[in-house]
Amino acid sequence: MVSTTTTERTRRLLASLPDSPGIYVFRDAGGKVLYVGKAKSLRKRVMSYFRKSSPVEDNPRISRMLRRMRDFDFVVTGSETEALLLESNFIKHHRPPFNVMLRDDKSYPYVAITLDEKFPRVMITRKPHRSSVAYFGPFASAGKVREIIDLLGRIYPYRKCRGPEPGRRTGSPCLNYHIGLCLAPCAGKIDTGSHRQMINKIERLLTGKSEGLAEELREAMESAASRQRYEEAAMLRNRLSALDHLLEKQQTSAIGIDSLDVIGVHAEGDAANLQVLQVRDGSLSDRRSFFLQNVAGESETEIIEQFMIHYYSTPIGLPAEVVMPESFTRQDVLREFLSELKGSRVDVRPAVRGKRCKLAEMALRNARLAFEQDRLREEELKSRPVKAMADLKKELALRRVPRRIECYDISNIAGEHPVGSMVVFEEGIPRPGHYRKFSIRDVVGPDDFAMMAEVLRRRFSGQADEKARAPGAGAAGEIEDAISSDDSFAARPDLIVVDGGAGQVSAAVGALAAAGLKGVPVIGLAKRLEEIYRSGQAQPLRLGQDSPALSLLQRIRDEAHRFAITYHRQRRDRAMTGSILDGIPGIGPARKKAILTHFGSPERFLAASRDELEAVPGLPDKVAREVYAFVHKFGQTPSANI
């Protein structure tokens, strides 16, 4: 048996395992799901983990999983296909650490159609898929998607405005209507049925079913010309030209096969790369590359099978044929699973000869190359921070490699709502759990030097009266300050970086001296020329733009700036919205959010008429009238800076 302790409950479960298809779930001591697997025979599959002669005992990943495993349960299904579907659902819900997880080599854009809206939109998206939206793609580049969207918009003038409802607040059609790129559903110039017909034609184009669309436009153009409606005919001619251009692009690189996906996989150790070549309407239209992590000793067949249930999580884009590598041995089960998902037959088979075989070889070759490139990329990324820290030690003449670097920044507008930020990089890697925020207390007016001194003094003297946590530990990091006993404040930095020049460095050095901290070097990085200011040095240091040390300092400085300005905006927005909406009778947090979401800014809310207030979703008419009366009770519109 693999080195793990079987509890009495585990022994009883092992004895009761049925010789039936189903899924099994391994859990740790806290009940967290570690791994979800499926089996044709639950008894044979699960027992194989606990036999002394089991080959899995030589697999370190499985041994590690079994050492953590304290319990398991199982679900019996009627068939292997049902088990596959149930395994998919469990993995999506629990995201077990020892199951195959996809890591796409980049975020691919899709063309999305919002079918759940009264007047659907066609747009570019990289967001996770929703069931109420139709997705087409993915595409290799955003530029390619934008070109397709532009062509579709010229062929079929669907609405281009954002949001689930068409139109602007003014109620008048936008410029797209006046230049012929929209039929203005916001003004009632096209009904839902006609607009939906356009969307259906766009769907046909995106799925490669373009038969009859060009003829339809040509007939409409000729009809308009025969009725001497030449402007309409010219518009239809332009749409026909755009359609011809789109169809020409779809026919490039035709290989004579209708529509299919070709799968190639290469696995080594605990990682794998999987390639999907997409053939659509006779053309090799795209290639997708995925990196699979935490492969717990699975064979190529198991890797591909788990990948498929992730990749084809929705039937949209699922072709009628999927070509597998020759090593894949479970065509029947996967064919039944995909066919049930699509609602029509999906043929799953290996490539034997001809063009399919050449495509399969191409997919395998690309998987091997991508795997090797990713391994080299990972090695380079791991070594980059080490090189940067060594370069930083050399360029700044430091006594030791700066393994912990803290960077500070100040954010305010003319002294209003001033805040400070502290970000931490260890071994060249961000440590968000050690980031801290400071609300400036003692400085009045726009004095960045004094604010920087206050932040450093409080950081190193422990003069804080609010307990701090990591920014992710509470609601968006609401806690502003820290006491010296927390993990981040207890650590001693090897280097302190401030966002600014000689003045900020001088203020920081003075604060450290007042706090009794000695021996920690302080530098400032000024944005304009990216000059490095050092304490006691009259002239700033300039590094080459290709310097690893400068690149690391820029990353740290930019992160501190982002962190500070985000917190400053939060405080400023709270102050503005609180001063205007707090205290109004009948307005609680939910209605306050509805008002600000509807109007977009406090100024627009103050300028709103009674009718506009009554139009706010979720705000009763009576409450809207009371709000209007309260805001205007002095006979004039108040300032947004109340």
C-alpha cells in the first residue's frame, strides 16, 4: 500500500465499493476535495490506490495526494458517459488541486452575441462564458476579431451602443444611425423581429453557413435600383462588398475538410501541452495552445479526456468531428459524451491517413514545440528576479542582495484625502499579503515630503492605533494601518524605495533615523527621467533602459503607485457620496448604489429633475419625490462638495 494511513471508515468504504461505473472523491482532513476521478469499475479503480503492489506508489504526485487524503466517497452512475459528465460537474464546482487544470497560453478573444437581450449586441469579449450569450471563436488575435466585427457591422447594421437597453439618455439616435451603421432601435425605427433576423444572419456567417446571404443582398440592391432608390441601392452595394470580402477571408487556406477539431498532446512529468487545430468551413482557421498543470500521473488518454470536458464546457463551437491522437483509447465514451452535449452526433476518431493525418502530425509537433518553449519560458521567468536582484546589488553598491524590498508612495489631490501605500517584493516577487495602506493623519495641506515622513515613521516606530491585515483579508483592504507586531511590520527590509526624488529620500531617511532604524539603504526613483536618488549622493544614478535592476525598480514603483491611487480614489469616492446621499430620508445603501449607478456621478444626481429621479430602477416614485424635495428644499441645487 502507498504510504498513507487508512481509517476505519476508509476500510469500510473500500469493502463496500461496487463493481459499477461512477466517480470517486478524495478529501483531506478538513473535507476539502483533493481529486475527483471516474471509473468503469469503482471497486477496481479505487482499490488500485491502496494495494502494496500498485504501480502508483512510484508516482510522487499520487503519493503526495494520498498522504493528504483522509477520507473518500463515491457516486454510482448508470454508465461511463454519466460518470464523465458527473466528473466534469464536480471538477468545475470544487476545482481539486490534483486534477488536470488548464492554463491557456494567453487569453483569446471571442465574438459574442448577447442573445438574452431584446436587441442583441455583437461584441468582442475575453470574459468567462455565460449560458445566455453565444460565443464564436476563439481567434488568434484581437485585431482579427475587430476586423470581423467591423465587417459584420457594415453588412448588417445591428445596434452598437453599450448596455442591455439600446439608446442614449437623450433619446435621440447616435451617429451610427446617421452614417448607416445602425437602424436605431432606440428610436423605434426597427422592431425586435427585424433586428433578430439580422442577428440570425450574423450567426450564420460566423458558423460558416453563408449560403444565400450574398444573393439576398444582391436581389435587394437590384430591387432598390429598379425603383430608383439609388441611395438605398448604394448602401446595399457597400454591404454586399463587405460580405464578399468577409467570405473571401473565410475561404483562404482551404484544405478541403468541412469542420473539425484536431487534438495533439505532449506530456512530461507533471505538465503537458495540448493543441487544438480548428478547421471551419474547409479552412484551418485557428490554433489554440493549452498548458495543463497538476497532471497526477494520468496517461495521455486521461489527460485528453479531462481536457475535453473543460474545453467543451458548452456546446457552442463544438464541431461534428474531433480527430484524436492514435494513443487515445476511449473514443466510444467520449463520442457519447460529446454527442449528448451537442444534441447531435459528434464523431470522435483517430487520424489514419490523408489530410486528417497531416493535421494530427501538425498538432503533435506544435504540442512538443509549445511544451519546450513554455519550459524555457518558465525557467527564464524564475531566473529573471534573481538576475535583477544581483544587478541591483551591483549598481547600488549594496552590502547584500536586497531580498526584501519595500516601496512607498503618497497619493492626494491638493492635500485632500491623502494616503500612503507600502508594497513588498521578496525574492523579486510581489507579496500582496504584506502590502499595507496608510491614511495620513498628522499632515495638513499638500506636503508630500511630510506625508512620506509620517508613513515611514509609523511603519518603523509602531505608532499605529488600528490593527492591519493584508489587503485581501478584509473587504477590499479597508483596514488602513498596521501595528508593528504583524508579519509585514515585523520583517526588516534590505532596501527601501520611495516614489520621488531627493526630497522624498531625505524625508524617508529622517523618519528612519527618528524611528531608530539604522543600516537600511534608501533610494528614490523619479518618474520623469527614471533617475535613482541615493542618500548622501549629490548626483542621481541613471541605468540603461535594458537594465534588469531598473526594470525591477520600475515594477515595484508602479505597483506602489497603483496601490496608493486605488486607495485614494476609494476614500475620495466615499467622502463625496457620503456627503451628498447620507442622511437623506428613505435612502439606504441599496438605494444609494442604485442612484449612483443610474446617474454615474454625484453632480448628475444633483442636476436631475423629479421625473429623472422617478426613473431610477428600484427607487419608488414616492421616495424619489421626497428625495427631490429634500435636495432642493432651499430653492437651489446644492454643490456636490457639500
